[in-house]
Amino acid sequence: MTTLILALAAGAVVGLALGGLGGGGSMLAVPALVYLLGFSPALATTASLVIVAATSLTGLLAHARAGRVRWRTGALFAAAGLPAAMAAGALSAHLPGALLTGAFSVLAALAAWRMLKPPAKNAQERSAAGFGRSTAAGAGLGAVTGLLGVGGGFLAVPALVSVLAFTMAEAVGTSLLVITANSLAALLPRLGSAGAIDWAVAAPFTGAAILGAWDGKRLADKLSGRTLQKAFAVALLAVAALMLITTVS
């Protein structure tokens, strides 16, 4: 019963993050699966991709109804990352768990730092860049998704804002399209190990995350994106510190 409650609570938080911020949920899903629910790092990254794909799709539908998704640009951005996501997903199965955990903690800290940075005030700093830079950003995002089992929204939102000059609302909605596509692509090479996942835990986690995504969207309508980002960044720093301490100890 305790495990079920933990799974439901963690899933709700992951869903809130994805629905409200357009990303970041998987940065909490992996450590929750490892430290709260006893998953190995390898199985946690696989389960995280399932959870994030289902939850992101739910959040995508909610934001699409509000007209916050730029489908054409988002699809092109996602397509650039699909090959990298599949290749990195296959590679991750051959890497030690400690390496994945350490890399994840460093990435979480960088993501938190990026979220805490003041937004650029000069419009020129958010101007659209060329196709090459956009493609590179999409490919890099796909590689991170495949290797570490994260959706990459914490990277996609800043990239869509700074590289493609999206508004924050458009970036949040469109990032969910990118996350869904990358998560599914990264999951394909891992399907053989999906049977080892404890679905009695992962299924309620996913269900709670899906419900939380709708609440996250409604929360985003009421609170400023900056307030949500700061709160999430603080939580992310705590997670990064915990995982790094565990890895080196």
C-alpha cells in the first residue's frame, strides 16, 4: 500500500511538471522510480519513457485545445532528434548504472541553473536562428532523451524560445509534441526490457501523471511561468544533489 501511495504521489508531481512547464517531469520520474520505488537505473529510464510519452501526449492535447501548439515547426524540430534518440537509446543499455545516474544528476543541475537564469529582455536575444542551429538543437535533445530516459522538455522550452523565438506559452505546448515523439523513438530500442518493469507500480504512476498533466495545464493558466520555473528549479537542484551524493558515495 505504501508503494502504491508513493507511486501515485510521484506520478501526480511528474504530471504537474509536464502539464504546467512543458517539460521537467522526467527529471523527477527517474529519481522517484529509483529512490522511492526501487527500480534499477536501467529499468527506471525505460519506465520513465513510457510514463513521459503517455503524460506528454495528454498534456499536448490539453494545450492544443488552447491553441498553444505550433505543429509544423514542432514536428520538424522533433524529426531532427528521432535518429539520435533511437541510437542513444540502444547505447544506454550497455552503459553502467552509476554512469547514467551521475550524468543524470549533472544534467539535472544544469537544467535547474538554466531555469533560474533571468529571461532575456532584449528581443534580439530571442530572435530566430538558422535551420542548422535548429536541427542541431533538435538532434541534441533527441540524444539526451535516448541516453538518459528524459523527455527533454527542460531543454526544448528554452531552445524553442531562444532559437525559434516562440512565446513561452507556445514553447510549453509545442515542447510536449517534441517530448512525445522523442520519448517514443527512444523507447523502441528498449521494448525488449519493458517486460521486466513492475507494472503494478509503473501503471498507477502513469495514471496519476496523466491526471496531473491536466491539472498542470490549469495551474499554468493561473500562475506565471516564471514562478513555476523557480519552484521546479529548486526541487530539481535537491534531486541533483541527492543523486550525485549517492553516486560518489
